[in-house]
Amino acid sequence: MQIDYQLLEKSKQKQPITSVKGVSFGSIRTNHMFVMNYEDNEWKNPRIVPYGPFSIAPGAICLHYAQEIFEGAKAYMHSDGELRLFRMDKNAERFNHSAAELMMPEVPVELHLEAAMRLIDVERDWCPNEPESSLYIRPFMFGTQDSLGVKISNSYIFCIMVSPCGPYYPGGFSKTIRLLITEKFHRAVSGGTGTAKCGGNYAGSLKPAAYAQKMGADQVLYLDANNRFIEEVGTTNHYHVLKDGTFIIPQFSDSILKSITSRSVLELADMGKVKARNERIGIDDFIAGVKSGEIIEAGGFGTAAVISPVGSYVFDNGEVITVGNGEVGQYSKDLYKLYTDIQTGKTPAPAGWLQTVPRY
Ligand SMILES: Cc1ncc(COP(=O)(O)O)c(C=O)c1O
């Protein structure tokens, strides 16, 4: 499909920022975005246009019934001055999984990737060139049909925007977070929308996250609806590390978002670069493991931070348990270094993990 360019004149463009130091995640906007429309059962009018508001009907289905999905990926500036996408084909595939869950049309993976690369090429000066910084890529899609009846929208907007972001841990990850283990809230249930990256899942996570904060925690570690197994954290998958250095990631189920970071760690394990497994974890066994010292480290896996190390857990009754000595462990530090070195080109990436953004 021919992508139309409707670019701002140079003189009307904002200048790219020169440093992302101290900039909060996702707060910066660039000059352009990619947009296309779905109507009459097909994608139409793919274009790169100045970043700005959409015009949608007040009755648009996304505003009432949350028919909306999104993704989050990153491009990195490598030392040769080229921009490389990190596994964004996996994001585009997961986007279509989310689309299927929400009865939305697929976006062909090739078109999704070309749209992202053409937009990034236009905005390439916005990609930070500081250690571990990146250009965050946010594709999203929402139903626009004007209807107050609950139904599948017959029209959609697909958009990609980008935002320069700094290293998640400017000083290295020296601080651990605390998670709340609660039986009061659940993120998703079997048969629900947990595997989709849809806005509704995140709207529903705001109240539990506020409760977690009231309990002195940074986020919630969600259990399955029967409070027996560990599922995931509000914005990341979960992992723990056994004494022998093996990373254990809860078995992917139909209520867990299949993290690309977790899957990449499991693939690195298949390549012999790290020890990791995906397995069902009973919450009682987990707590016993933390208390006995069998579990020595824990944390979250996700695109934004790669690794969010966990130092302790708090329960609904206020009891706190500490993992290891509560500090960031060596296995987590080593994996963080390996992973970010792959992303930034300091160590060779497995075949197909990086895709160079062409100069169109
Ligand atoms: C609920 C949830 N789980 C897990 C993840 C991590 O997924 P990924 O590694 O693909 O970013 C995210 C973030 O995208 C998330 O929002």
C-alpha cells in the first residue's frame, strides 16, 4: 500500500530534544504520526501527518465500550548511527492477537512494520543517542463507529506515535520495588481479555494500583481468580530466581499477557545464554520459597524497564516478606546487562531480533 507523506514544513517543526535526561516516560511528542482508516472492510489512506487531535464522533464505540488496543515497542540508536527496531514483528503479531480478542480487524504485520519504520525514518532525529535511551513506539487502534448500541465497530483508526525516552534506571537499577500480593483484586480471568493489550485492562488496574500504593507497594502481583497461582504484575510479567540462578516465569495462560521480554528470556535460555523456564507457580509454594531462601531474587519483565527488580512483597494484612536481602541481585543485574547490550548492539543479537530502519 502506498503511504502518503503530508509532512510539516521544516520551519514549522519542533526541534528534537537534545537530551532525555530526567524526562518522564512517554511525555515527549514528536512532529508526526502515522494514521490509516478502516472502512468498508479495508484499510485506507495510510499517511504520515503532523501530530495532532483526531476528530471522532461523541458516540464513537471506543469512547463507550472501550474497543481499543495498543502496543509498546522500542527502536535504539546504535553506534553506527543507524536506528534498529527490537523485535517489533512480535509486537505487530501480538497486536493482531489483541485485535482478534476485541473483534477488530487485523493490521497486516508487513504494513504495520513499514508504517512504523517510515514514521521513525521521518522522526529519526528524535531518537536519543544516550546510553540505553530509545525511541518508544506506540501503535494503537480504536473503533470509531457512532453507535450507542454495544456492537462491533465497522470503522477504525490505526495510529502510530513515537516518544523519545531515557534509560528507565538512569543510575542503574539500584532500587527494588515492593509488590502487593492481594486476594481482593484480579486483573483477568480465564476466558477474559487478559492476553490482549486492550485499554480496558489498564483502566481496571487503576483502582488495584491505588490500593497497592495505600498498602505501601508500587504495584500489584495478581493471582488467578481462585487465588492459587501467580499470574503477573499490573504492567509486567513476573519472575523469580532460584538458588541455582534459574529464572522462573509463570506459565503463560489465557489470562496473562504474553510478554515479549519474557519470551525473549526463554529464547535466550534455549540458546544456553541464561537459565529460565516457564512454569505454573502456586502462590503458597512461592511464599514458602521466599521465606526459606530457596528463592533469592524476583522482579518483573517488560519493555519499559526490561527488568524491575522486586525487594519485598506485602500482603493484605500488612505482613511483609523480603526476597534475599531485599537488594537487586546479581542474576537480575547480569540478565539486564545481557538484554540491554543486545538491544543497543553492544553484543550480537540472535538472528532476526533487530531490524534496521531504512533511509527511505
Ligand atoms: C500487563 C502486562 N504484562 C506484561 C507486560 C510486558 O510485556 P512486554 O515484555 O511485551 O513489554 C506488559 C507491558 O507491555 C503489560 O502491560
